[in-house]
Amino acid sequence: MKVTADLVVLTIREHTLQVALVERAKAPFAGMLALPGGFVRPGEDLETTARRELREETGLDSGTFPLRQLKTYSAPERDPRGRVITTVFLAIAPNLPQTQTPSEVKNNDVRRATWVTIDDRLMRQLAFDHRQILEDARHAARNLLEHTPIATDFCGPQFTITELRTVYEIIWGTPLDARNFHRKALHTSGFIEPTGQNQTSGGRPARLYRVGPAKRIHPPLVPPCVDEKHSNDGPGQAAS
């Protein structure tokens, strides 16, 4: 049995949710897209392996953003080379740079690394069980978006309310009412706090905010369809 560490690295580029992928250079699944990752070396823990593999295969420096352990995958048939158990890490960061070419990262296992928009077409093109892993990661990100300040990880140290709302719209795939979101964001204790500065580049100045001290959001920020259903459930009524 062998052990690997894989990564789902998410960022928002070109107004879409994108994931860092590599094109495999070797069998199995040569020529197919896969999540970055690789085998644990002697003396390494899982997170060390994940950070090393990300740097070697994509050129991205994971020291600039945290890794969250997502899940372990151990289905006996998940890797045609034999029994391989992998632990997957989820990373979210703003404005990540373009991935590097194989010659720049000096890794013989990949032909190229690239950012790819997450959609149904991509899901049908992934090697191993990486479709399931990416689906699980996207679901986890959406859940974290509702219950934690993780949306600010997509924004950077300072951001406007509009930039924060855009993150929710992209991840949830639906437009949000600007005034309603503004009210909820500012009235959720510890979620965000003003920096005292304004963004002045073009148009009307917009206030800048940073993430607050809260680790959990209460009440949670939920997609409009869920929010409307809850508001329509009166006393004594069960949510349908």
C-alpha cells in the first residue's frame, strides 16, 4: 500500500471559479488532467508532501495560503497501479499567479500545469477519482462559505463589499441583491470590519474592509433559495 497527498487549489480568475490542474505525462492516464499531488517520501508528513508537490508540479508557493485537510480516499480500485490511499487538502487564495511550465518547475511527471474553470465538461475529463474529489471540494467550499468567513480568502487582505458579494455570486452561481447582502455582511458579528480606508480607483469611492475575528458566521449566509424557504416557514411549519 502506498500513500499520497493531493490538492484542490481554488481561486477566482476571469470572473470564474478555477482550479489548478496538471496534464499527466506518464501512465496511467497520460495526457489527462489531474489534481496536483504525489507520493509521500520518507520523513514527510502529509502536509509537507502536499506543499512540495504543489511547488514541484505547478510552481505555486503554498506558503502564502493555508491548507485545509479535506478527506481521505481509500477505495481499493481508485488507482490502477495498485492500492493507493490519498489525503486531499483544500486551498483557497486570491489572485494566484499563472502556473508555470514543466521546464520551469523541473517535474517529469507533468507536461503542463494550468488553471481551468470548473464546469461539467471539466468533470468528465479528470483522471483517477479526481472528479469525485473535486465535487467534494466544491461542496465543502460552498458549505464553508455559508458558515465561516472563508469567502474573504478569495479577496485578499482588503476588499470592498461588492468584491465580497461577487465571490458569493460566483461560488453559488446566482446573483444576489446588493443591499440585502450589504446589510447581512455588516450585521453579522465578527465577519468583516472596516479598515478606515476607501478604494478610490475609478468611480465613487468604496469603503474597504478586512476579515473580522469570527471563526464561524451566525446566522449563516445562505443562498437566496434557501433563505427564502426559511423565511416562508412560519411557526409550527416544517421546512419542505
